[in-house]
Amino acid sequence: MKRSLQLVALMLLSAGAAHAAGRLPPVTTTPEPMTLGLVAGGVAIVGVGAWLRRKR
């Protein structure tokens, strides 16, 4: 549950940052590649952190 909330928060933060930077229009149906890259990178960071925590 905690991981799901982290992923949702990360997606909201990356979408908010992309919107604030002017990369996305206010309403869009297809996100730009930069936004997808930010989300994928964040998910990867969360996944690696969880894997390292489990490994210890």
C-alpha cells in the first residue's frame, strides 16, 4: 500500500513539474515523452530503493 501511494505521489509531482515548466497543456490525453521519462525514472528509483531495502 505504501509503495502504491509513493508511485501516485511521484506521478502527481512529475506531472505538476512538467505542467509548471510549460511542457504540457492544461488538458491533454497523450503525455509527452519527457513526462513519461520522468515517471519511468521515478518508478525505477522507487523500485531500486525497495529492492535494496529487501536485500538487507
